[in-house]
Amino acid sequence: MIESIWQYILAGVVVGAIYALIAAGFVLIYQVTGLINFAQGEFAMIGAMTAASLATAGMPVFEAAAIAVAAAALTGALCYVLAIRPARAATGVTLIFITLGLDVALRGLGLFVWGTNPLSLDPFTGGSAITVFGGKLPPQAMWVLLTDVAVFGALYLFFRHTYAGTAVRAAVANPPIASTFGIPLRTFAFWSFVVAAAIGGLGGVVIAPITSATYDMGLTFGLAGFVAAVLGGLESLPGALLGGFVLGIVTKVAGGLFSTGWEEAVGFVILVLVLVLRPQGLLGRAVRRA
Amino acid sequence: MTALAATAAATLAVRGVTVRFGGVVAVDDVTFDARTGEVLGVMGPNGAGKTTLFNVISGVQRPTTGDVSLSGTALTGRSVEDVAARGVTRTFQTPVMFWGLTVRESIEVAVAAREFGGTYPPAPYRELVPSGLGSSGRRRAESALRERADAMLARAGIAAMADRPTESLAFGEERLLELARALAVAPTVLLLDEPLSGLNPDEVEAVVASIRAARADGVAVLLVEHAVGELLAVADRVVVLDHGRMIAEGAPQAVAADPVVIDAYIGDELE
């Protein structure tokens, strides 16, 4: 029994790492623009499907991965330029509906381009399963976890050790005043979509060898990433990381102990509990806003 | 000096500015100049239109009629960002902080804004390289920025609180930081909205010293302040607003002795 639970936890860590990446995209865009982008999961789909289709066509996996991440980033850029920026004067509810529309449109695009059949992507490296205290992890899991380390490490370096990162934090703290210091809010909004999409695409690429890639995978990952972001705190990147792992582990353990049908149900129970008991999330805080 | 020469020397020219909110006239046909290296006091009772005037100059509020220009370039109609990029910086009645940043980071934002101008950041890819990982030229540039930020902190007398988060500052400390942050941009025009309000005597002295230093650096300082004594002491010229109209303009002591001004404003202040 304990061995089984440990195996579920390891599985939860792997999928939670992807949830954390999707959640990071939610947080980035929310921090910079105040917008919840419900199309975030589709960037993972674009990344996974592009990489899988290119690799299937014979391209080396790392080249396919690089192009897939670029394709996701380009998709994010187009979403902002074509759908979000023209409607920047709209209300928050309108913008949320726009992102929901983007979500449906991108999923439809995925269906149109790749069809309903799942695509597979070879693991980045071969080898046998990795044993961790008796539990087994596929070799690809290391790539998933390394991706989290690299992405969150890069985000930490950017926000804490570059002037542009400090400027973004100033823009997040007080957009109108930041703009009077020459900080270009629209430029930052554009780049938040590009980076969030690239991170989502990267998440899709690294998880594809484990889960395979389907045109509708973005819905599942998007909802999970949203729950993880709310769980950790919509204004907190460390919260996104924590929220992703907690959600991944809890849902996988619940699914393993009871039924896989419980996984999503548990995720939404967590969402409701957080919104009722701690709306600012695990690592969120009541920020003083001017 | 001819009228033409006087206009040419003006850094900031406010011409016939009127702002109406429905039936309320907040600013009524106001015209004045603010010149390089002078402190222009802007006096008037509450509701006189002083803050609205600052909003017009800084691009927050578009005037109903009239215009504002800086060294001959029109500011009216430009975005807040564009006006700021052209050297107009302001502080607020209630200090506005960047919560989540430290005092040093708040100054660094301003110093970087000055370095990169209105196109900040000019090359996002370049900014992605953290200090220590970039080229030697890049490290030198970052080092120079950091040194300038340290110098600004020292000049404002807030170096001791450089690493404190802005959330931890007392009200007076927030005022000092807000002023230092505004000066770190190296503005051409500095709009100060009641910068002495709520300060203890030491803090008042520090703010007045910073204003005089800015004037010596050639900044045109527009100072809205209800502390009439301090305003008259530091200002080179004064304009007085009442119900949106400019009722006096001139040297501080002459304006203070003007019966119209005394009746409309100073008399109330001294009671």
C-alpha cells in the first residue's frame, strides 16, 4: 500500500511539474496584464503536437522541440496582437471571454491541423526507469523536472537580478506610475504572452513523451494549471511552483487510491476550498496597492 | 528681455489651459511659464485646481482648451509615457510606492528609466542577461547604473534604508523616497504635489535641500504646497490659483503682500 502511494506521489510530481509550468504562464500574464488567460493550456498543446509531428516526420527531437517552443511563443504573440491588444479597453469579463474564445479556437486549429489521433514523441534520452526509494520514474521525468528547474530559475534570475525584471515588478506594483518612468506596459504585456506561451509550449513538449500528444490535451492542462495558479496564489511564481506540485500529487494519489475519474474532481474540490478558505492562495498575500 | 526672448527661455509653457468637468470649471484659462533652474510655487486653497493643473501638464488629463509645451514641443495630446519620456516627472499628495520593491530597486528603476529613455528597455534580449553573466561591457554598464543609484540614495539621505522593502517605510520616508525617485530620472520639469505634508522638521529640511539641489541642477520645479512659509522661502516665483483662475503671479514676497491673494488664500492659512 505504502509503495503504491509512493508511486502515485512520484507520478504526481511529474505531472505537477507540468501543471507548475502552465500555472507560471497564468501568473506571468495575470501579474503583468491583470488578465486570466484561459487559453494558456493550448500553448502546451501547440508545443506537444508540433514537436510530435515534426519528430514523426524525421526531425531530431531537440530540433523539433526548439521549433515547437518557438511555434507556441509565436502563437502567444499572435493571440496578444490580434485578440487581446485590440480589446485592451474592454472590461475584464469581456477579456476573459476573449481568452475562452481563443482557447476554443486554438483547440479547433489543433483538430484541423493534426486530427483526433494521438501523436507520440520519443523520450529525449533512452535508458531504463529511474528508481527513487523503490518507486519508478521514466527517464523523461528527469527532463520534466530539469525543465522546471531551468524555467523557474531563469524567471527568478530575470525578476531579481536584471533591471528589466525590476521594471516589470514595478509595472506589476503600480502600472500607471510605472508608465511615468518610461516603463512600457504594452511591451511588457506583449512579452508576458510570448514568454507564458513559450513556457506552456515547453511544458507540452517535455510531457508529450510520457502522456502522448492530442489536440484536446490543452483543456486538461489548462484547467489544472489554472487550479494550480489559484492554489499557489495568482500573483506568486513560487506559488505556481508549489501549487503545481501539490495539485499533481493530491490528484494522482486520489486517482490511484480510488479511481482516475477522481483526479479532476479532487482538483476542483481543491479550487473551491482555496477560493473559500484562502482566496489569495498558499503563497499569495494581501498586496498593498496604491 | 523681450517677450519673444522670455518665451524662448521658458522650459515649460502653459497657455490658456482650461479644464471643465461637466459644468464645473476646475482650471480656467491659466497661462504661465516655468523656467530652467527655478522653483515656481503654485499656491491656492483646496479645490483651486492645482492638482488638476499638474494632471494636465503630466498628460493624465487632457485640457478642454489650451495647451502645454516643453521647450517649444507640444505636450498636450501626448500620452503620460511620452510626456514622462520628455522629462516631466511628478510626485503625489499621497506618496506612491512600488510595493514589493526595495528602496534601492525603486531608485534603480528610475535610474534605468533615465538611461534608457522612453524606449526602455531598448533591447529586451540585452536586459535578460543578469549581471555577472553578460559581456564585460554589459557588466560595466550595470555597474555604472548601480553606482548612480547609490549616489542618488546618498544624495537624498536615504542610503541607510536602501535595502528595506517599500512596505516597511513610514510616511515621511515614503515622501523622501518618492522625491529621490523622481530626481533619479534627471527630469527637466519636476512637479511636486505637497511634498512637505506630514513631514517632521528634519524631513522638511531634507526635502527643501533636495528641491534647492534640483534647482541648482537646472530643473524647473513646480511646487504645490500648503505650508506657505516654506513655499515662499524656497520659491523664486509664485502663481496663485483660486477657483481655477490664476489671480496672481510674481516674486514670493510681492505675491504674499497682494491683498487679493491674502483675501483669497493666505489670510485663511494664517488664521
